[in-house]
Amino acid sequence: MHDNYQKRKNLTELITLFLRLGTVAFGGPAAHIAMMEEEVVHRRKWITREHFLDLVGATNLIPGPNSTEMVIHIGYIRAGLSGLIVSGLSFILPAVIITGILAWVYVRFESIPQVAPFLFGIKPAVVSVILVAVIRLGRTAAKNMQLAVTGIAVASASLLGANEILALLSGGVIGIILYGIKRSGNRKVSGWLIPFLSYLGNIFKSSEAKAAMAVSTTSIVSVSLWKLGLFFLKVGSVLYGSGYVLIAFLEGGLVKDYGWLTQKQLLDAIAVGQFTPGPVLSTATFVGYVISGVPGAIISTAAIFLPSFVFVLLLNPIIPHLRTSKVMSAFLDAVNISAIGLMAAVTVHLASAALVDWRAILIAVISAVAGIRFKLNAAWLVVGGAVAGWVLKIILG
């Protein structure tokens, strides 16, 4: 009886906490995790700091959004399988609802002239947000020259039309190979990297992306929900690194390969993702709605988040073993720098679509400086871009 009462109490606490965090947690995964540490370690003392840090490390060893997986881990530790489910859903739900509403507004009013100036300024700001993330995360991920070259190679391959998943996993395999070379005492890494660059160029020719199709929101509703769900399930199963890496997968798959979105729609989807709290992967809700309405939003959201629940459930008991594996650490280092390479490549693609004149370039430069020099939150950069776009388009013509 007491056990049932305690479990219900724990579940209520988890729902209350993560609904609140999901509603106010702006600033990306790092900010989310900082808020969680304050709540579950310092204030509530549910777990120790050491245990919390172990969970942070573990989320970097598996695909999926780090902050969402932290929530799922904490829920599982606190209340078992029920806690895992309610915690994850509570954290995701606010962002999904807000993003869904914005998607409806976007589909309804996208073509209204009064909205266009704001979107004009948001797009270059989004490009700068991604660029700032690439610079910041790249400094951490490029731990040595071998990893830096790996990241450059993956970025180059992506620009040449490489499949994002193949590029990401190839980068991870490279990390394991480099670890083996280093462990065996063979330091001639450069003699291996040059042939690898040639290898990337050859295998990625077969997966060159198709030209983006000029489609409208009203002409995409015939997309198969099964195919849409499978795409997001695949992304959720292999998405390492920052949530911004999602953009690379969306740009490569939905814009280039399938032509379900235009570059413009992708930029707008990213901008909405920056406005909303919670996990960046809620962008899938917006994309799903734009492509196939409410069913598309539901399928896309469920598919991209489902793997995280499964991974945490399976791997939580063996986290200590994963954390001590040098091979897994080498794989993770290489995957992280490869993810940064994909982000750099998609920044180039989106910049070509967003920086259409001097006004857009000006907004992008100011946003980049504000993000790098003054470390402004991404949401503020997007808001500032929207205001600047309105001023430059309406007032200055």
C-alpha cells in the first residue's frame, strides 16, 4: 500500500517537474541539463551529482536528443518504466503543442505579405545560430588533428551530396580505426587519412542528392504517412550530437532526396524550433504538419522520439560498462566531430538560400557577432532577426 502511494507520488512529482521544464526550458540541451541538475540534484536530491554526471556521459554514447534522454533516465531511476514514459512525454508535450499551433498558423498565413518581412529576417538569423553552434561545439569536439580532419572530410562529403547517415556512421568507424592505429603504436595517421578522403569521394557519388523540388504546402499532402514515419524513425535512431544536427538530416532527406520541403520551408521550420522551449527535435512536429497535416505531425513526432525511449530502457542498466569502454569513447569522439561537419555543411546550404541580398547578409553578420561575442541565447537571435527583417523590409524598403 505504502509502495503504491510512494510510486504515485513519485510519478506526480515527475509529471509536474518535467511539464514545467518542458514549458520554460529555452536555450538548448546544455541549458536544459543545467536546469535539471538544479532541480534533481540540488533542490530535490533525487540522485547524487556523480550519478547525474554518469547519465550525462551516457546520453552522449547513444543517438537521440541529450536533454530528452536525461529526462527519460531520471524518470526511469525515480519510478521505473512508468516514470520513464511519463517523464519523457511530459518534457516533450509542451514543445509539441506549441510547435503544432505555430505550424497551423504557418500553413494558414505563410503567404500573407505582413508575415514575409519577419520571415525574411529570421532566416539569416537561423543560419547564424547554426554557425555559432558549429564554432562553439567544434572547439570542444576537435580534440586533436585527426578528429579535426575527420570532421572536415565528413563536411566535404556532405557538400558533395553524401547521405548524412552514411557520413555520420563512417566518421564513427574512422574513430575506432584511428584508436586501433594509435593503440598499436602506428602514428602514420596521415597516410591513412588521404586514401580515406578519396574513399569518401567515391562512395558518396552514388548517393548524390537530388535537386530540391519547388513544392508548396498544399501539394505535399499525398506523401505516405508510412514513409514519413519511417524517415523520422531512422533519423531518431542515428541522430548523434546536438539537436542542430537534425537540420542536416532534414535538409538532405526532405529537401534534396524526397523534395517534400523547399529550402524556404526548412528555414522556417528551424526558426519555429528556435522560438519554442523544450527539445529541438519538436521541429519534426512542424515539418510533419506542413507535409501531411495533423496525422503527419503525430507520426513524425512519435517516430523521432520513440528510439530515445527504447535506447534508455535497454542501456540504463549497462551504462557503467559503456562509460569505461575506450573503443566506445573513440567512436563517440569521431561521431561528435562528424556531426559538427554535417552542421557546417548544412550551414553552407542554408546560407545560399537565405543570404539573398545585403540586408540578409547584414542580419546574419550581426546575429553571428551577437551569438559569438555576447553569447546571446538563440531564441533572442531569432527574435532580433525577425525585428530587423521587418525594419529593413518595411521601413527602409
